[in-house]
Amino acid sequence: MAEKKHVIIFITVAGVKQANGIAEALVRQRLAACVNIVKGVTSVFRWQGKIDRAQEVLLIVKTTAARMEPLMRCVRTLHSYEVPEIIAVPIVAGHQPYLEWINASVGKPA
């Protein structure tokens, strides 16, 4: 199988309902192989010149770098934030069968 660059993407959202909607859309559209939904995240951040704090839900998305652009477009259409966090980190190594599963799970919709 051809070598593909794999990434983990972190996305924070305002609540579980939005997290579920984004996660399901990403997997349904084959933009992600898997999305973990982590509840109970407290974020401290600077927004519009002030320090703020919010309870959020973290999405941990496994996909390929090639799917990053369409994934970001999808998230931006479903996300409630003016400036959503969508950050990709490369996977530098991994269990080869898992990486192959990611490859098989993302791509053009069936």
C-alpha cells in the first residue's frame, strides 16, 4: 500500500450535541477514520483581549493529511465558533495495521 501521511486533529466544541454531529459527519463523509469524543475539558484562553474560561468537548480525529482541507471545510460549516480550533499533528509512527485501516477508511465516499 502506498505510504500516506497520517494526522491527528484536535477540535474543541461547545457541547456534546455539536461534538456528535461533527464526529458523525466526518466519519460518514470518509473525512476521518475515527473520532474520539472527550467530555469535561476546561479551556482557558484569550479572546477579544480578555482571559476567558469555557467547558468544552474535545474531538480527537484520526485521518490522512490529504483529507485535511475538506475536513476543515466540513467542520467550519458545522461549528458554532467564530474561530474554531482545528489543529493537526503528524503521526510519526504507528501500528501498521491501524495506519492501513485509516487509509482504507478515508477517501472518496462509497
